Amino acid sequence: MSKFSIKSLSVDFKCSCVNRSANDDGFKHKLHPVVFAIAASVVFLPCSQAVAADAKAKATMTITNPNLDAKLTTKGQAAAPEKVYTREELLKAEPLKWMPAGKADKRYLDDRSFKEKQPIVKGGSKLQPPGQPNPEAKRQAQKEFPEQWKLMQELDQQGDKNPIAKDAASKSTPAAAPGNINFGTQDIYTSYKGNYWLNQQTAYPWAVVGKLLIDGGGYCTAQSITGAPKNILVTAAHCVYDVGKGFKAGWTFVPAERNGIAPYGQFRWASARVLTAWTTGGARRDDVALIRLQNNNAGHPVSYYTGWLGWRQNYPYTRSLHSFGYASNISTAWTSMCAAESFYASCEGTDVLVKGCNMTYGSSGGAWVDEYKPYEVSGYVESVVSGPSCAGAFGQTFVGAHFSNANFGKLCAGEGGCTTP
């Protein structure tokens, strides 16, 4: 049976996939009759379901970590770690696969210069600026994780002698955009390394991006988009919820992970939220999710160490964007990047961005960032990697949800805003 906790009549009923304890036998007798009547109407739903009681929450579904102590979490303390990944486990983690692309659009396959009129984006633009880490973060991290920093420096000094960090990306040949094309085009991009080097691994903005380990197996890419106290990550919905099955078992975020090393530690999840539309349809436009993180055992949020990326919604489809991801076809040991202009393709539909890039499995949930500036607190997330596109070749073009009121906006509303005080 499932165990339900009721926060209030104005918010979601939440449930957790855990076994009932002996104390749960009297659960229904402890409830007010009116509350019990409501609870009884949902008790036979699958454990991953959340029943909404207000208009904003109806658009989303959420799950809460059953091991959390709400009082401790409110005070900024973490529960005892449920899972700490070893370096070997981080290195051996397998990437999550993609859903297949839709039917190929021959217009794009036959004519690389083909373009369609971009839809008018409705709704006022919204954004939150990026944030910087604590000035003492690196020094504090070196005290908290000395073995990780020592190993990181040793591997960096080894250089080419380190087989884990071989330059797989150098074998790829990114396409060069023809001079007569002045906006996003399929299979056109420039690719390069992300946090391949030590000086990038721990610097902004690369450190904000991390590997998202999924309990039960698999990994995606995710990144922080708020500071404390919300500590929100954005990633792809397919990394959080299996359509037709339910929420995955849980998540651990490892910011700045490279070669299996976690210079800023590991952060367990507090809650996760997806669009209800994703759970029933699995459309590309809905493939975005939010995860709230716990603080670590030192009482620090992830943003203390890494800062956070900004975000934007309701911006035009054509943008100059940099994508990040732990792409397994290039390397699972460090992040890869692609720079290209995004565009609209009718075969994908509205609220979907398309962009040339050579990253595949493992890059799921990786940010598409506008105003990317190396070593500066900069950058706004406008999409995250979803999968292959009907408007380009596999491994040369991919898609992501175009952040708008219809997807990212609804998720943020369910969280009471994706903002930082």
C-alpha cells in the first residue's frame, strides 16, 4: 500500500513508494472525517501519482523523498545520505536512452537550407538572472572533500596518460554553417569540450552542470537554476518519470563531475515535479522536469559551491545557444558542448526547439544556454535536451522543450516560483 501525506487542502496530496509501517494501520482514524473522505478518493491511485487541489498544481505532478524529515529540511539540514556513489559507480553509470524521433520530414532531409516561418511567441517574457557561488566555496570544498581534490589534480597532471579522459571529441568533424544561412539549421553546429580540463571543472558555468544519477540505474544531465532555499535543478522529464509507469525511484546530483570525481560532493533529491501532460502523452514540448535538492551534511546547498544558471521563458525560437551534456557517444567522463542557432520545425510542433548537435545518450536534460560566457557568472537556460529530431539526422540534430508558459512556467508555478531571494 502507499503512504500519503497531506500538506493542506490548498496544495497537492503527495505519495511515496514506500511500505507502510505498523503505525500506518491507524492512519485513517487519525484524520478529520472530511479530510479522510478526500484521502479515501485517492488512496487507490498508483504510488507515484499526486492529486492536485488547486488550479496551478493540477498541471503538474510531484513526488517527495520519503526519507526526508520536514523539520530538519526546513532548517537547512539534510537527512542521512540514502546513497553515496563510489567513483567506480560514477564511471560505470550507463546513460538513459532516448525516445525515437517522429516521422522524418523530407523537406529538411532533402534541403539543408529549408526553413519555416517561426511562430509568434505569446505571453510576456520572463527570466531570472544567474547567481554566483560563495566566495569561500572552493576553499571549503577542499576541506570537505580533500581526497576528491587530490585525485582530481593527480589525474589532471597525468594528461594523456589517463585513459579515462581520452579526447574522443577530436575525432568528430562538426559541420560548418554555409554563409547564405542566417538562422538555425539542421545538422549544423560547432562542438567542443566542456569541463575536460581542471580549470574548467570547478569554474562557472561548467561547475553548475552535473551528472544526475538515477536510483535503479542510468544517468542524465542536470543543472542548478536557483539558489537557496529552493535549490532547484532543471532536467528532462524522461529522466524523472516513465510514461505509463510512474516516477523513477530517486536521484543524486553530482555537480562538476569529471572522471568520476565529485569536487563538490553529492546531493540527494528532496522532491521532483513533472507536467501532468507528460505523464499521459510524453510529448517533446512537455519533456522538462524540476528537482529540489537537499542540502549536504555540512548544511550547504549546491548553489553555495557552484552558483546557478539563469532561466528564460517565452523567448523567440531562433536563439544562439550552447548545449551541455555528458554525451556517451563522446565521453561519459566529462561534459561536451555544442554551439548552434535553434529553430522551429513544424514536424516537432509548437514549444519545441530544434538545434544541430552531435551529442546523444546521456546528454538528456542538459541545458541549452543563451549568453554563455566562459569564466563569468552568465547564461540563461531556455531549453533542455529531449532527444532526436524529425528535422535532422540522429546524432547531428536534437530537440528540447521551448521554455514557455505551457511547460516550464507551469512547473515553476507548482513550485511557487523558480526564484532566488
